[in-house]
Amino acid sequence: MNILVAQVLTCKKREGMSKYNVDYLEQLEAESIHIFREVAAQFERPALLFSGGKDSITLVHLAKKAFAPGKIPFPLVHIDTGHNFPEALAYRDNLAKEQDATLIVRQVADTIKQRSLTEPKGKFASRNWLQTYTLLDTIEEFGFDACIGGARRDEEKARAKERIFSVRDEFGQWDPKLQRPELWNIFNGRIHKGENVRVFPISNWTELDVWNYIRKENIALPSIYFSHDREVLIHEGQYVATSPFVQIDETDTVVTKKVRYRTVGDMTCTAAVESTASTLDEVINEIIAARISERGETRIDDRVTEAAMEDRKKNGYF
């Protein structure tokens, strides 16, 4: 029996229950909490990378549970491209205040100036490739030896290759062929000077698991995850929000649609889906019926090449 499930069963027994009907979400939660505590035990300066999206919001909730009644013992770090949805930024600031958490924000725009990087051009000028530089600079600035993130294996095939403790070399690079075994939930956090580890506590969760957990725990989310009216540009069958960061041409079709977002990235590279789902139950029903992954349906930057995500990860992207 998995040790994490056994721990849950023991708790149920102590509560006097005669039947041990362990909920699947409780198993996932127990595994994630175990991972958080391993990070706190094995690393000196961990950080939680926070985007304002549902996965990183779920991570904060899990971290809060893992270390209750104490505070979350590491900072929230946001690498701000400058192209974020205002709703996500407002949520980020409110959450940090509510949790009394340390919030560290570093701007990609500052990195572009400091490193004399070339600003992306074009219709959807995304800074996603450039945020790797800002992330690596931030890791060096604060000496972080572990960075916790909300990547899940079901999102994208490159992410499916990673371990829960994923080692990066002194240049921040990832080699998918050099990974450590993680048998029986034993995680090896030993690293050499200059290396760091990316940690993914919800690797084994799916998009549907996250939404069901959010419903179970009554976790608040930014409003853009639910149906709302928004002006969008129709591009190759996708609905991209109009903003100062997207180039609108005379030939473009701009309409107002009732949409929601399955994932929250930059306004320049994240498309909405047409939807009338305004409650958690309605969103979950849509996800159950969906036949395309959230990134496959909504992330424009993943379509640059078939290996776009893996190339970014090898260079230091989260």
C-alpha cells in the first residue's frame, strides 16, 4: 500500500470510521502535502512560483495546509512579463495579503533593458521566451535552491517527461535524459553548488482533478475562469483578447463573445474558449466533455514548433 494512502487511512481510523473509503482527491492532496514538506526539509531557500492561475492558486492552498497553523515558510515569486491579465494581477496581490505571504515580483521588461535583449515583434509579441532570463536572474539574486511550480504531466508532452524533483544545472538547463528515479515517493534533493531543483507537487493531477479539488475546498479564483463578455480577435479559430499588446490589423475580425479561460498565461499568447459556464459545476461539466487539452486548445506559443515547450524547458523555462 502507498505510504501516503496508509497515512490517510490511519487518520480515518482514528476518527472512529469503520469503513475506509478514501477519496481520490484526498490521496492527491496527501501526496502533494508530503512533497511540500520534503521541500521544506531538504532545501534551504525554496520559493513558490506564482502566476495567478488556478494551478499555482491550488499550490498555495496546499502549502497552507502543509504548514498550518504556521505561515507558508517561503516566498511567492512572480515573473511578470508585463502582458498579464489585470484580473490575475489583482488576485495575486490580494492572495499574498490574505496569506500574509512574502511576494517577490520581477519584471521581464527590466531584464530586457539590463541585458539589452531584443523585444519580440509581430502580431502576438509574446515575452514568454524572455522570462527565462528573468527567472534565472531571480534564482541567482535570492539564492533559491528549489522553485515550486504548478506544472502537471497531463498538460503537455514535455512536462510529462519530468520527475517531481527536476534538477537544473548551474546554467538553469534541463536534460530530459538525466533524471533521477523516484521510487516509493522517495525524492532526492541533493544538488551541487549552482544547481537548483524545480519541484512539481501536482504532477500527478489532471485538469479535472484541479477543478474538482477547487470545488471541494471552495477555493476562490480570478473571474476570467468563468464565463464573461470580452472583446476578442478571431485568429485561426481562436479567440484572443484585444489589448495594447496585440497588433490589430484592418482585416482582422473583432467581436464580443461570451468566453472563459481554461488556463491563464499572457494576453498575447492565451486564447479564450467560448462558454456560458459561470459556476464550478458548469465548468467541470465542460472539461469532462472536452477532447483537447487546455494548452492544446488555448496556448498560441506552444504552436511555434512541435517541441516548443521542451526547447524552452531545456533553456531554463519552468
